[in-house]
Amino acid sequence: MTQTKRPIKVEELTAQKRKEKALKNPPPELTGDLHTDLALIDKLLHYSSDIIVREFTLSAGDGLGAGLVYADALVDKKVIDQDIMQPLMHLARLSKPHHPLTKGNTFKYVEEHLLTIGEITITSQIDTILAGILYGDTALFIDGSPSAILANTKGWSMRAPSEPNVEAVVRGPREGFTETLIVNLGLIRRRLKDPDLAVEIMEIGQRSKTSISLLYVADIASPELIAKLRRRLENISIDGIVDSGYIEQLIEDSTISPFPQILSTERPDKVVANLLEGRAAILVDGTPFALIAPAVWAQFFHSPEDYYERSHIATFIRLIRLLAMTFSLTLPAIYIAFTSFHPEMLPATLALAIAAARSRVPFSLFLEALIMETMVEILREASVRLPGPIGPTIGIVGGLVLGDAAVRAGIVSPLTVIVVAITAIGSFASPSYSGAISFRILRYPLMFLAATFGFYGIIVGLILIIIHVASLESLGVPYLAPYAPFHLEGQKDAILRLPWRYCWKRPLEVGPQDTERMPKPRGQNRGGGKPDYEER
């Protein structure tokens, strides 16, 4: 029994040729033929297994075809089922359109009457459709229409806001940013309910298409500052952005400086406080660390907790913190200079005790301090990389065991162990991890200068560091402001932290449009008496 082949119609042959041509040379826009467009999108996504392509027939109209394309791991399937599939395949039957549905009017009818999703985008550009699918949207195609509907169906798994690990405080909010951009924007909007809070979203990364948000308060931030920051972001050309650290390194003024010129934080309250001072913030999708620009050196030893405690408590803590950071930078160098070059400046009893303790040590003092500092840095790095419950234990036990064993073996002296321990503890006092690392790096050249020239080398090294820091800028703002150039108003919240009623102006170094954060008090209350708000 012979089978006869069904003759191919001219229309089918033309459609098949059009489909093959589209697959070989992808057009920038949709063709309007459902099967061709779905096959084209599937091909451009390399037939990936996690890309779902679903064809179905609309219940309204004369058997019109439609199709969905979405990324399985990035969407909320319940939204697709209830707000797209159910209206198009079931509820459309119950609706009675005024005119018969055809290929020419079905797309408009679906857009206006059937879809129950709040956020949709109409586009015919294939690049836009691909970007939407890879960002969690669902693309809806209808046969005969050269456009597609991108429906917001984002629903990937995300981490809930939790307490920040790096910037912990005793008093203050316990919420930290997550890796999801929209959640982070919500954390800021909840604290800053200001219609003047501007949010600009852009994509950076030719392959990663990472969403970046630029935030600022429109009537406070300097327009020149925002324009400069926006221009630097737009000029970034890179394959992909994985973390906000990429952005920080690509927009900072001096990349060779050990001092960070952009402040990173995982605290929403810190971002809001800086936005209210006239600065800008950058949020990057996929990382819990936001960037604040411009940044000055004083911000790297300020903690959000300074503003939640009373002024004299905050000032005392800042002074302790600044002293600890000074120890972490200079204490090993001072110890080497005193012992090796200027023992006559020490009390005789202490000088003899140091000499007796070092009598069994075979190394020079510089090499001895260098070995111990390097071992502490190795222990610090190892404790960070180990699992959470084990890391602190290894750090403490390793430090105690190695220090005691080194002293007993006569490799290092006890005083060297004490100096290195104080230095390590002082480096932990910095609220900013990036700021503390710069001090840890500069500690080594200062030790070398102290071992070579004594106190003269330390003074020369500190002068060079100050000259370098004074030459730095962050988006055109001097890095040492408000010390250099000197702003008297800025000293109220630099090293000292005066009560809030005296800090009625915003930092002037960032050039805010509105310089006053509160009305200037009349007859400021000095000491006793009623507060200003009762006088008014």
C-alpha cells in the first residue's frame, strides 16, 4: 500500500523559507509570524534548557496562536498561571469583544482587557525582549503582531534582610542590604519618604547587563556632582559587573592610592543619612554593599552609632577609635625606632628590660617585627576564610600558641608580641574595612623607614602620607575636607561630634543646594535652661 504525500501549500512554503532566513540572519525586530519569532528567540538563547517556550491557542478569536517565553529560574510561575495563562486560555471565553477578533486587533484586545499584570512593556526590539526574559520578565507573542508584551513576573529566590556582619552596632537598626536591588530600594524608600528622592536605573556590563541604581535627593545634591558621577557610570565599558567593588574601582579618582575614595556600606540607615547630607548612593544588583560618593577621610572612622548616642559619648568613642587607628599605623615603627636608634629616650629600667629580653633573639628587631606582623596577617586571613564557627577559634588559639611558642623558642621577644598584638587590636577598631586595610598596608613602609632612619624616617613617611592624602579627591571634593581646606562649620562633626542642635548645616564640602538641615536655633541653649524647641 503506497502513501501519498500531502501537497505543500504555497503559503506554508513561504513561511518555512521566511523562518529559515530569519534563523540565519536574525533581524533587529520581530517579524509578526509566531513560529518564526519563537524559533528565533529560542535560537538566540542557544536552546537553553532553562528557557521555557510554550505555544497555545487563545480561547477568544478564531483559533489564534500565542506563545510564552520565560526563564524558569527567574519567574514566579504562579503569576504566569493566574495572570497570563488563565485569562488567555479560559477567561477570554467569557468576555464578549465588541468586534470579532482577528490577527489585526487581538494584540490590542489582550493588552487592554485580558492581562491582569500591573507592569507590562510593549516592544518589537529583539534585544529588549532578550534582556527582559533574562531579567525575569515573561515575553508574550501573538500570531500576526510584530510586537511582544513583556510582563513583570520576576520571582527568583532571595535572601531576607538581616543584621550586617561587617558594620555591627550596639545601638541602631539591625537591617542590612540584600543581594536584590528592588529590596534594597525598598529599604531606603521606607526610611526616606521624600518625593525628591531620585532613582536612576541603568545597565552596565555588555554581557552581564547588571542593573545599577543612582540615588540622590534632587533638591539637596549638587547638580554638577550628580552629572559628574552619572557621566563616569555611563562611560564604564566592561563585560560584566559582579559586585559593587567593580564600580568603585572604575569611577574613583586615583586607582593607585591605598586609600579608598568611595565609601562602601551594607547599612540602609547610613545610606539615607549620607543622602540627606547631599551625597549620592549607588546600588548594584547582586551585592549587599552600596557605594556612597563623594567620600572624605573622616567618614572612614565614623560609625552610624556615633549619631545614635549622645554627643559626648560619641566624641569619646571617636577619640578612642582614632587613637587605635594611629596605633595600628605607627606603633611597630615607633617600637623599632625607640629600640634600635633612640634607646636613650627610654627610661633606663625599660631599656635594660628590652635588651635582656632580646638577648636570646637571633634576628634584628625589624626582621622580628616583620615576621610577627606577617604571621598576624596570615592568621587574620585564615580566620576569615574558614567556616564561621571555626574561624574565630583558629585565630585566637593560633595567635596564643604561635606567640607563646615563638617567645619560648627565642625567635621573638615578649615585648614584640605585645606591640604586634596592640597593633592588631587597633586595626579592628576602624568601622570601615577598606579604611583599615590602607593602614595595614602603610604599616610596612613605615617599619622599613624606622629601621633605616629611626624617628626621622617615621616623620618623613608620615609627611609623605599626608601629602598624598591631601592631593586626593573624590569626585572633585578634597579628601581631607573639612580639615584642608578648613571649614569651621565642618569641625562640628569631624573629630568631635557636637549635639544635633549645633549641627544645623549640612557638610559644605559636597556643595549642597540646601545647606540647612534644620532651622538655625535662636539663642542656642548653652548648658542649662530649656531646649530650643520649647523656646520656640
